[in-house]
Amino acid sequence: MSEKEFRMYMIKMMYELKNYLSDAASAEGPSAGGLWDGVGPDEPTRSLSGLILKNNVKAHFQNFPNGVTDFIKSECLNNIGDASPLIRATVGILITTIASKGELQNWPDLLPKLCSLLDSEDYNTCEGAFGALQKICEDSAEILDSDVLDRPLNIMIPKFLQFFKHSSPKIRSHAVACVNQFIISRTQALMLHIDSFIENLFALAGDEEPEVRKNVCRALVMLLEVRMDRLLPHIHNIVEYMLQRTQDQDENVALEACEFWLTLAEQPICKDVLVRHLPKLIPVLVNGMKFSDLDIILLKGDVEEDETIPDSEQDIRPRFHRSRTVVAQQHDEDGIEEEDDDDDEIDDDDTISDWNLRKCSAAALDVLANVYRDELLPHILPLLKELLFHHEWVVKESGILVLGAIAEGCMQGMIPYLPELIPHLIQCLSDKKALVHSITCWTLSRYAHWVVSQPPATYLKPLMTELLKRILDSNKRVQEAACSAFATLEEEACTELVPYLAYILDTLVFAFSKYQHKNLILYDAIGTLADSVGHPLNKPEYIQMLMPPLIQKWNMLKDEDKDLFPLLECLSSVATALQSGFLPYCEPVYQRCVNLVQKTLAQAMLNNAQPDQYEAPDKDFMIVALDLLSGLAEGLGGNIEQLVARSNILTLMYQCMQDKMPEVQQSSFALLGDLTKACFQHVKPCIADFMPILGTNLNPEFISVCNNATWAIGEISIQMGIEMQPYIPMVLHQLVEIINRPNTPKTLLENTAITIGCLGYVCPQEVAPMLQQFIRPWCTSLRNIRDNEEKDSAFRGICTMISVNPSGVIQDFIFFCDAVASWINPKDDLRDMFCKILHGFKNQVGDENWRRFSDQFPLPLKERLAAFYGV
């Protein structure tokens, strides 16, 4: 079809669709220009034609001839007051679609016309205009508040406020919804009328229309975030109102009101404001955590055994791979914080994907427990006692959810009750109801840290035994919940699980034959076991149990199958743990990963060159492949050398390092670091190409990319030695900037400090002149990490730099002393380096000055330095 023919076809179709849309469904026949003789089309047909027209506007609007565009715009406004609510809504959708295509600027009479139609005495016209305005406010809020349109909100917002008291509930609801779009952005036109807006909201508080009450609640939640100053004088009345609305008969209203507690918990005033309302609020939230009848139907709560029912595709949640972030250090504290760590979020009924009152109530209780800590327990414990032992399973189940929700915030206060509660929960894993099993798995996972802190035979062994039984449950939801809980237990227990490895592996491997497609979380349980237990897994009997089912799955899956994601992640952890035990399986695995990277890069190149002809690839395939290659390099060490020598992985990695997708870069930098450690002889010839890319990516706006690039630079510097000299200017200033940057995540700070130390160790003359600019944050970053090789290299570097530039440390010498004291057992030559610097400083200032200086030290630091270093 030629371009001219296509344009004529489009014009004809637009007119026909418009006629369908505007033709009234009556026996009086079609309107002028209609397509039919006799009776017009019915309502659904008219609406469908409007939606088809909307889709064409979305896809081809820029190609419409001016006549067609003007005709559609004109007919939209002519039909805005159609007698049918469905058609009015369809016209509104069509109008906002045109507006969102940049047409608000080219349709100057649209907003004035719609605003004038609000004053129409005809209800249909007023409601249709308001519906269209609400959709425009939702889709084009930013441009409405800009100079591009001469700030129409200055007229629109006062106009909307006039309709808060309209006799029609539908109109009132539209009016509030329109204004709500501009709260979070603190639109100036609204801020000028903020008192009038709040006054009008209060007047609507008791509205009989649920949609109005829902929009009022939504407005108050947003105002809490942006204009607390205006709500504060009324805050106790608002809290009482939200308490009522959280119990509203309409669940949508109740859900909107429940969001208020989540938002209030983030405000500094929360603790003081809510304390007197807790006796009323806590029972309301707890009551909201019970399954509704609809929840139970949607969750098939009456079905206890469903393992033989085939999984449907919509049952399977999309799987997103999280790229590898390198953590070089272990801590003396509870562990390293992870950005975006959502493993503990309340997700007990995942098949109801929508946010609902139960989930919101549980989340609110969770955040309030973190605000009030143990002060919340007097309000919770009496309720828990009743709920946890209730004869009705729905009530009992909600009590178990409550117990899980308060775990993080109230842990200290709950400890005296756990010796009784944990055995009760373990018993609940054998309850008749599958939904009780699944929530109990989640709640027990929240207390896993405490369980592991007790003697293993007391709670760990019984809990592990029951969870493994539930992993083999006949209900798929329970299987999934048990796998997830077991993975959490693995992370907490680590090597405590070694005595039980045969039993654990036996269960997990049997689950492979039992599970259907949905429960890919089994891979997580195996991968986490490998991460947590580590090298003790490298025994022939364990390898023989574990590897055959994994390799069988590996061989079954095609390169395009997204089920590869969890399998590749799992194999990455297993390869790292098994080390040489993975050697018999490594070659085909390595080659397939290289092929996945190569295919994805080739597809991306084709897409870049001819986007209309070739689809963009799913780069997750490349990311998981890069991460598995990292796992192989880490696990196999020097044994990977021959595989690297026979492949083009370094060329592919060079391309990946320059990809526009941060996750691809993140994984490629991790692989670079691991290959540097495993077989530097193959990496070294490419260093001149790699280092400028690494330097460019030392941007803390992309935390994980920056973290992995920083770590890779440190590993390269250790291997390069003095040959690192030409590359120092490419990276040093950025690294010093990162370590001095406020609010830098702990993991990035630590990796940055270690890399600066490594650079100073191999090239002290180049790095030492900047010592004064980073010594204080360097010392505070590394004082809490355990003794290990990375820490050793970093401290050797700092000592070498101090010997080159001693004046660089004088101002912050107390921080250096504190960092030195963090060592439990440094190697003898490193201890000598510390001694030399400490005694050198003491001798230089003299005994009296040293005494005055050391009197500033906290007593434990003073005692430690005296005992270990004699100063």
C-alpha cells in the first residue's frame, strides 16, 4: 500500500469510527453522516469503536491529516455530554489520549471549553466534561503546571473547589480527584488555596458516597506528606476520622484510609501524635489483617492439596534477576546492608497481586512496631494471646501474621515469649489449613535470627525438620512459602547446617521431581544453601545428589526460556561453593554462558541498526550469564584459565562494560574482578582498554555499577603492582570524592577505602600526596570489617603512604589509632608496621604530649593500644 493509499485508508477509517462513536443508539436512526439505515449501534459497539479510535490515535496520530485531527477533536467535544455514561467515559479517554500526544498546546480551546461545560445545567454534559478533565489532570499534570500553557491551573483549581459541594456525588468525586493530582507536586495554584481545599475536604468527611470518602482519605494521606503544617492543628481529629474510615464498610475506602498510618509513621511527629490513639488503632489494624471472604475465594482457601493441578502461566510471577554486587568484606556487626532489600516484605498471599487491606494493615503494624518498638507490646500481647490459640483458623492465621509483622520492631521485647511461641508456631506447620501453613512459614522466617542464636537442638533442628516437610507439602503455596522461609533460615544458620546437609539435600532434590513449573523458588533454596554453607558442600556424595537434577534441568531448557534465570543464579552459587568439585560440569556451562552473552550482544547490535526490523533482546539473559561466569571464576580459580584462553569472553566483556544498561555494566565489572583474581595473564593485555571505562563509571549515582568498578580496580592494582602507575590519574580523584561523599552506602565506602589502600600499596608516591584528603573517612570506613585479605592489603597501603607522607595523617591520627585497634590478629609484619608508625608518632611528639593526646581516647581504645602495641 502506498503512502497516499494508507493516508486515504486512515481517513476513511477515522470517519467511520467517529460515526460509530457519535451515533446515538436509538430507533430514530443514525445521525447525519452515519453508516446505517434504521437502528443505530448498541452501547458496547459504540464504546469499542471509540477505543479502537483511541488506539489509532496512540499509534498513528502524527500521521493524521489536519482535517481528520480537527474533525475528531470537534466530535469529541460534541459528544462529551452523551446520555450514556460508558460513551462519556470513552470520549474522555479519547480526549486525554489526544492531549497526551502533545496536543494540549495545539488544542488551545480544549481546557476553556471543558471548564465552561462544567457550568452546564445538563448533568450529562457537566459529568462528561469533569470525567475528561480528571483524566487530563491524571495524564498531563506536569504540563498543566507549566508556562507552556500559561498556567491554566490558576483558573482550574478554584473552579474545581466550587464543585466540592455539588449535589451530585459523582461530580463531587471528580472535583476532589482532579485537585488531588496536584498535591504531591506542591503545585503553586493549589498551595495558594490550600486552606480552602482542606476546609472543603473536612466538609466532605462524612459524605455518603464511598468514592468521595476514598478521595478525601487519599487527599489527607498526601497532605500529610507535603503540608503537615496545615494538618497539625487538626491532627487528632484527623486521626479519629481515619480510624473510622479504616473500618469503612467499603474496602476501597478502608484501604485508602489505612495508607494514612503508613505515611504518618514516616513523619517525625508520629510517635507523639499517635501514642494516645494506640489503644484504638492497634485492634483496628489487627482486625484488618484477617482474610476477607473474597480473599479466601481468590486464594482457593478451601483447596488443601493442589500439587497435581498443572500450573497456568498467569500463576507464575515474572522473574527479575538482581545483578551481582561485589561485597569484599565481612563484618563484626550484624552484616552488610543491601540496597533495595525486600526479602522481608509482607507478601504472604502473593497470588492476590493487588495491594489490599490485609497487606496494608500488616505493613502499617510493621512500621509502627519500628516506631514504638517494645512500647507497642502492651497493646499487642493481649490480642495475640486470644488470636494465636483461637479455634477458628481465619482468626488464628491473622494472629500468626500479626506476630510476624511485629518481629523486626519488637524483637527485644518478644524474646521472653519466644521459648513458648516458637514451638507453638512449629506445631502450626502441621495445621490442617494450607493458608495457616504458609503464613507460619513466613512468620518463623522473621524470627530465624533468634532461633539460630539458641542451641541447635532446641529450636533449629525441629524448625528445619518441619520446614523440610512443608517443602514437600501437597499444596503449592505452602511449598513456595516453605522454600522462602528455609532460604532465610539458611542465611542465618550458615555452617550450623553442615551436620544436616545430607538430609537437606535429599529433601530439596526430591522436591525437583515433585514440583511443577511455578515453584522455581526451589532454586533459591539451593543457591542460598550453597552461599551459606560454602565449601563443606564440596564432597563427592553431596555433589552426586545435587548436580544431576540441576544439569538435567540445564539440558532441558532452551536459551530463550526465562526459567534459565533462576537456574543460572543457582548454579553460580553452587559453582562458587563446590570449587574444584564443579570441574566435571564447568566446560558446557561456561560455553553456554559465553554463547548467551554473544547472542544477546548480536541481537542488540541488529536492533540498534534496524529497530523496525529486529526486536530488542532481553538483556537479563546476558546478565545472568555474566554472573554465572563470575561464579565459575570465583569457584574454579586458576582452573578456569584454559576455558578463558579458548574463548572470546574478554572481547565480549569489553562490549558489555560499555553497555547503556547499568545492570549489564555492573555484572561485567564483577566478572572483570573475578577473572583478574583467577587468570590475570589473560586480562593483563586488555588493561589499557578496560581502565578508562572503569574510571568513567566511578559515578556514585549508580551505586552498584560504581561499587563493582571500584572493586575491580582494587583487584587489578594488586595484580599490576608498580605498572598501575599510568592509570592512577584516571581513578584516584573520583575515589577520594566518593569516600568523602555524605550518605554513601556502607558497602561502597568500604570497597572504595580498600581500593584506595591497594592503590597506595602499589603506587605510594602517586597516592600519598592526597592522604590528608581521605585518611579520616578511610579509617572510619574500615574499622568495623573483620580481618581478611582485602583489609590486610588496604592497611599495608595506608601504612606505606604514611611512611611517604607522615604529615598527611597528623591531623586525624586518632582515627588511624582507632582503625589499627580494630584488628583482632594482624599478620606479624603488618603488626610491625603499625608499631613503627605508633611509636614513631609517640617519639616525635614526646611522652608528655602523647599522654595528653592519648587521654582523649576512649578507655577500650587506650587499653587495646597499650596491650597490643605498647603505646
